Amino acid sequence: MVQHILLIMIGKWCITLNLKAMKPVTLMLSLVMVLLSCQKEENSVFLDGGIEITVIDNNGNDLLNPSAENSFKEESIKIYYLIDGVVEEVYHPTADYPRNFFIYERDGIYRMALSLNGNEKDEFPVTYIQWNETDTDTVKGSFLRGEGFLMCTKVWYNGVLMWEDYNTERCITVVK
């Protein structure tokens, strides 16, 4: 004979129910469990706070190409955010991109995809790219913010407005 038993454990308590003898209660209990297991969906957030950067030298050599001489090495690049007047290194060891950037090749040119500082307390949040021990650049962004979204509207690179046109790709070229 098959036993119809439901075992419920709540903290230190254990409740055993004979389901065959308690069909109405079983139905009610199942319904309550389903309702309690449903969680309210969290608000979704739309983030559009990134930029792509190509880096070349005066001769047009791609300085993000890992096989190029004198190129910037991805593992040596560090990103910093200016938060409440304090410069903080960006590093999230369990994230897909722990330093909030990655380098990839597109149409034969290497690009850095960078998530900018979107600190809502600052009108123009600042991101620093430390290419190596002696070369650091400043990226400043302007953002449109609202409940559930953040959208980059302008980008300055070392004080020069480099992007503000939604009809163009948010990719800038830096000459070093």
C-alpha cells in the first residue's frame, strides 16, 4: 500500500500529514504553499552607461592589440571611480568582468568596452583609466537618470567632449 505523506519542516518544527485522509486540507495547504513561494518580481533596471574606446598611437598602430609592440595589456589596466571625493579601484572578483571592462576585436580593430561610473550623487561622475604605471586618463560622463534607468548622454575624455550624438556609435578613438 502506498503511503501519501507530506513532511513539512519549518525551522525546528516538523509536521507530518496523511494526505489521503486530509484531501481538503491537502488542497488548501498546497495552494497556500504555492502562493507563499511566489515572490514579487524585483524592479528591472535599464543601464546604458558604457562606452567603447579604441586606442592608437601617432602612426595608427592599435595599442589594444595584444600582439602589437608597446600595446596596453588588459591584465595591467586598472579602472577607478571617483565616489564621494574618494578614488576607488573597481574590482569585483566574482563578476564576468571584474574591472568593469573588457577588450575585444571588431573588424580588425581592438576595442575596450568600459562601464562608466554612474554614481547618482555626482552630476558628472568620473572614471579613471590607468593604462600602466605612468599613464592615466580621465573619462567623465553625463547621465539621464530616472526610476529604473540610467542612460549616458555625453562623454568627455581628458576634458574634451568626445561623444554626444545618439545617431553615432558610442565609440571614441584616443591617440596616445
